[in-house]
Amino acid sequence: MTANQDLVLTICPTMRCVPNKKTEALDASMSHTEIIRYHGYPAEEYTVQTEDGYLLYIQRIPSGRLEDSCDIHGCPPKEVVFLQHGLLCSASNWITNLPNESFAFLLADAGFDVWMGNVRGNTYGLRHINWDEMVKYDLPAMLKFVTAKTSQSSLYYVGHSQGTAMGFAGFSSNEEMAKMVKTFFALAPVTTVAYVHGPLKLLTEDSIEISMVHAMLGERDFLSSSPMIQRLGKEFCSNHKYKQFCTDLLFLLCGFDYDGLNQTRLPVYYTHTPAGTSVKNMIHWFQVVDSKTFQMYDYGYLENEIHYGQLEAPLYFPEEMKVPVALYYGENDWLADPKDVENLIPKLQNLIHSVEIPKWNHLDFIWGMDAATLVYKEIIGYMKHQAFN
């Protein structure tokens, strides 16, 4: 630990004290691997090439902070956990709280080999398309790479938001990939979003033509990370006068839970999120909201015939997924509404657990101050029980 870290932790041991004007989180401007090493963990980064030629970057935490080094014979094999972020996000979601609150760090300290994916369209995989391609190309490429690198035939998959949609779509349509997954833990699970609230719902009202949005914005990045956005997040949201605005902006998108958010971490959240996606991917989600189905991208009748061999966009069928799945969803989640999740539950043929968490919104699953006690430690306990029985 550096002298700066010692000073910060001495003055503010939980990082929740709020100075009069500004709070400076030293990890706000760091890359993923820099954040991991800053907190005293080993970090690795790899480039994965997909079948269609795109390059993705994935990060790894191979061991815990206090773990003994391996002997001359190497390290014994570990259980592998793969964490997949949601829409407009990146692997930073799993490491932007302190080690005792961040899922990736808790998993590493519990003895797991932790891998974090990044999909096309975000900061770590720019210029790419929509989540059909993430399902078809990105997820299989990343899981194959991880299982080969670790010499493990299977792993635990944890998805948040869009990361769960990728799991439900991929594990139900790709049997080879499904065999790589021991258990699927779905945080804020998303398939249909018929009951979504907030701006995403407003943008899909009948008065707004989705095709018009595409025509205006074209094929480009959407809310991609930039030095200007990062600086704005770091400077603006670290100022105590504007913390409430920064907080409410998140909640207007994802649902409200004032008790769950650590406002001193806002500069870190905002400098790493949004991490961008493509306009086409956003339109895909608008289509899913509008159609109230779990569908592939709708190109329109003529192009659908070319892409899919049928006039309508095909559906994904999570009911065909055989992978054991546990669902965790929030009462105040505006994106993964409990009514949508409750419609999904009876369709799942291998549901092992489901729980609705009172007051939680969409972001509590990655940044909530009580996420470690209410969700993460339960999942870690299940993984350990399964691994040793």
C-alpha cells in the first residue's frame, strides 16, 4: 500500500466521510488494471479476438490480496468466476468500490480466479455493433479463452443487466457455450423489459420513431468514454454542492435508493461510466422495450429476410436454457422491473434460487453499500459449497 493510500485510509477508513467541498478518490483516473494493483491485488489483461475479427480486452485477478505465493510447482487450479458488465458499462463496475465492497475483490480474497469481460462498443472494445453480436461472438470467445487459459472446463458466470441478457440468450441458443457454465448468477436480470420506467420508456413511446433516431445518429458510438466526460465526472461530482445532482441523475435512469449509494465514490463511478456502446445497440434495446419481447435486432421486413431468412426478428427463448440459474432483483429497479422478472421465473427450467431485495435499484447490484452482505457473500457461499461437495 502506498503512502497516499495509508493517508486516505487513516483519515477516512471507510471512504464515506464527506469534506466540506471536494472529495478526491485517487482511483478515479486509473485504468482497470491500475485500480486492481492500487488496492494490492495482482492484475492481468488479455486481448481476445472474436470469430468475426474484433478485439476485446478482458481483465483478471488471479489471486487474493493476502494470498500466499505459489511454490516452484506452480499454483493449484482454482474455481473460475467470469463477471460480465451491463449496458454502457465496463469491467470497472466490479472494482470501483473498496475491496470490502467490490465483488471482484471479494471473490479473489475468497480464493477464486476472477475474470472480467468487456464487450464490443465500450471503452475496452470500441467501434462495434449490438448485443446479438455480443451473444454470438463476444461471449463464446471470452469464455473459450478463459477456460483454455485456466485449464478449466467450466466456470461460474455472473452477469449484471445486459450481461444477464447475454447469458439468457447465449446459454439457451449455444449448447457448447452452455456446457462451460456451472451456474449462472443473474443480477438485475433482463430479458423482456415491458415494464421499464424512466427515459428508456419515454424514448420508445409511439410519438418517437426509432428509425428516426437511427437516421439522426447513424452508425457511431453512443456515450463513449472521453477525457471531457471523465474530467467532468471527476471535478463536478467530487464537489459537495453537486453530489445530489450526480446522485439523482443516476437514479432517474435506474430507480431510486438513496440509502444504498456511497456518494464519496461518485467521481469514480462517473469517470468510468458511461463506458459507451453503439447507437445500434441502444436502438436494439429500444426495440425490445417497444416489442415487449426478447428479440434479436429488427432490421425491418426486407433486411430481416436477408439476415434471418424471415420477415420478423427472431426471438430468444430463455426457457430452453438448461444452465442452473439464480436470480437477484430489486424492488425499485426501473430497468429490470420485478414484474418482468416475475414473468421470467416460471419459464426457467433450472431455477435454483430467486430473491427480490427491498428498496434496491438497478445499480445497487454493482455499487450498493450493502451489496456485499446481501448478495455477494451469499453467492460466494454457494460457489464454495458447490466446489467442495
